[in-house]
Amino acid sequence: MDGMRPHLLVSLRRVRGWFGLVASLSLLWLGCSSKVVPGPDSTASVDLSDPVSDPVDLALPVYDLAQAPPDLWMPEDLGKPVGSSCASDAECLSGACRKVGGAASKLCVGTCKTQRDCDALPGQVTCQPEKGGAAVGLCVPPSANHCASCDKDADCGTMSERCLQAPGDVAPACHLDCSLSDSVCPSDYECAAVSDGAVARKLCVPKTKLCLDSLGGYCDRVALPQSCTRKNTAGQCIGQRACLAGGRYDRCAASVPQFKRCGEMDPPGCMLALASDAIGTKQNCARCGNTCGSDEDCCAGSCKKLNTATDCGACGKSCAMGSGCCAGSCTQLDTVSNCGACGNVCPGIGQPTSDVFCDTSKLPASCAMTCRGDNYDVDVSATNGCEVLDVTPPGHTQSTASSRGSKDCFDTASRDSFSSAVPSDLREHKNPPVVGFSGMVGAAPDYWVVRATGGTFCQNDYEVTITTTGGGSMTCYRLTVITNKRTDTLDVSGSGSKSMNTGTGAYSGGSDIYFVVEKTCTTAMPEKVSYTVEYHL
């Protein structure tokens, strides 16, 4: 190579940056003093000291090293640094262009496994996973979405942020994933283990536990106010988080929802529900303006009268069995003043011929009446008591029979008659009870007696006729003649007449003959039947 300008026999590969170019050229010049240099695309070698060998001329142009080669890339050509605005991954030195932290545009971000990987980068960036549970993350600027109000994960960002209601909080809010770096959380937050359904996550939560009352994310890059919402069973109120001078969003300025009442308007930014008791009053029952009547109240969302056994004087005040609601008060319904129903006064109270009471043997209770002694309720009206008196004598038993004296057998002397009545009713007779009274027919028998003296020439026979008036056509009355030798009967209707006579020897001289007038069957209605008995011995 004496007197000759050495040729570059090895092809230079294109390198990126000035430092790569200088290094490549140095290697090439060093190769000129060696016997063997590597071939450009294989393991073959060329002996530059061998004059016989034909040199390989790669025909590379000669460059002026004082000038930058036109086909070499400069460092700024490699990509934008972390924190720069970008539109695609290819623009970034890190190869990652993301929209993070609430920024309006995308930024170049670095990759990381721990916070140490991000600390060497310019600006304040933290290591966050793109997806929950990922081992590799991105170095991104501090988020503006700490504790921001949200309805879904997408409201909180495009990485591993979660929209959920953390323990101790009152509403869903944005929480950033701090599993790769605690530095993701502001100083007034803590990186806490949070149960996200069946998955354990490490998320940033405020130390106060209440996101709406805590400072929010960083607003140094996103200074616009951030909307926030307070919700509870009373409704929701929308407000804003303002950007404070320190670069953090203020606590939520929305009002805490409070139930409203009829006639009240919703405060600005709020949609409130009516208080449960607001539409549970007499003036506003179930809905505003629905007014109950003066004798009503609003019970379980409807106007109800306060005079029932289930709502007596007040909603839900129930009366015990056997009592009712009388004038707004629970009252026993077993008295003559309230028998079976409020205000049901039993008729006949104070009558001297009857006793009135409230019968509770069957429900509902009902008014009842008993007759005193021989007083009968023939007109079936309790108002006037037992208005018919069954006069005595006669008596109602053989021992109390009313006497007709002594009669002999001569027709002119023994002819006699007596009259009375047999009243009947449907009542019991007590105070005092009537001896001989039959509840089946509702009457008591009348007993009469005559002493039959007889004589030497008497045949000792008798003839008798009974006549009745005031009764029905049913044959329900009977005259029975009882002697010491025989018993004879005559059955007659309530308005009729019957007669009979006997032969000789119907009785003995000096014996008593009894006449019994009685009712023997039940008639459709009570009645008072008058009778007359005519006889001669």
C-alpha cells in the first residue's frame, strides 16, 4: 500500500448517532494494520498484507469526518422523551404513548417494574401497571383522578384505575393501583389492600376514608374544575372540585342530599326525594296535596277512618277481641250500651217486667231479654218489656190449683164456669222463675180444682165445654179433666170450642176434680189465648 491512499475494504454498516460512527471508523483503521479483518456478511476473512490476493473493493465513498454523514440518525431522531406530547407509540423514545391522569392529550411514558425505574426519568413520574395484577407498568405523571366521582372504570383513566366504593367510603370513587409503587399515592393517602369482589387489590385510599371530603388528584397539568356527585337515599347533588394553589383538587363542594318536604324546591344542582313522613300526613297522604277527611288519618299511605278495630283513634291501634272502636277508643262490646257494636243500646232497659242483657254466648254479641215471673213478651218487642201479665190465681201446679169450691151433683147447683188466659212468648222466665213453665211451648199451665161432694142419688158424671179466643187455627190448646177415677182431654185451637160428657161413675163423691188448661205445641208467633170453661157435675 506504499504511495497509495488506502481504500476501505470493509463495508460499514449504518449506525445511529455520531458515537456509533466514530467507533466504526476506528475499527476500520485499526483493521488496515492487521492481516485479517472480518468480512461484511460472513465469517470469511481478507488478508490485507497479501499482495497477491485481490482486494475486495466495496466502493464506499470517502467522507469528510468534519461533516455529519447525511444518512446517520441523530439522538433527537430516536424519539420523544417521557412527558412529551405524542400521537402514537412510534413517536416516543420509550415506545409507549398513553393518555393518562386525565390529560387532554397523550404523553410519552416510560416502562417500569418498580419506582426505581422511573426515578431516573425527568419530572415527577410514578410506576403504575396498565392492568390490575400486571408485573410491568408505565412511568406516568401523577393522576388528576384520585377520589374523583365515577360510575365506571373508564371515568378514572385508561390504565388499572378502579371505580369502586372502598371500605369506610359513602360513594364510588376513583382509586389508583399502587401495587408497583407506593409513590402513586399522595401523602394524605395510603396504599391499602382492598377487596375488589373476589380479587385482592392494592389501591390508593384517603386516610380519612371519605373520598368526597378528601383532597383529590393533581391538577398541575389539568386545571379545569372537576365535577363530583354526592348521593344517598335522599337523592343526589352535583358540585365541583376546584384546583387549589398547591396543585391538588379541593374536596367536593356538592351539598349532602337531604330529604325534602311537600312545597320545597330542589336546591341548585340537587335532585332530592321526598321524606317518607312528608307524604304520610293528613294533609299529604301518599302524595302531596292529598288531604284526608276530618275523621281520617294517613295510615300506611292511604286515608283511613279512625273508628275501626284495626285503626282506633290512631293508625295501627288495634282493639282486642270482643271489643270495638267506639268514639276513637277501644270499648268492650258486651254491655247493654255497646252490645255487639258501638252504640248498640239494648231496648227495654229499665222496664220493671224484664231484665235486659248483652248475650255473648255467640259472636257477635246481641241484645237479649228475660221476663220476670209471670210477665210475658207476647208482642215480641223488647222496648216495652214483657207487657202481658199472666194473672194468678190460677196456679201452675196441682198443689197451687185455684179452687172453685164444692159442688154437688144437682145440675142447678153444680153448674159453674171460670175464665182466664194462657199467654206465651219466646223468652226465658227468671227473677223469679215460673214453676211449670215449658220452654218448648213458651207457656205455663193453669190449674183449677172443684170439690165434688156427690150424694146418695148422684150419678157422679160431668159435662164440660172449653171455648178459646185470640189464638190461631192450630190445635195447640188442651183441657184435661182429672178425677180420682179417670182422665179426659179436649184439644182445641186458639179460637174454637170443644165439649164432652161422661157416663155414671166418673168420680167418687167427696173427691177433687182438677181442670188443667195448657198450651201443647209451638205456634209461629207468641199469642195470648183467652179461655172459658163451663161444666156441671
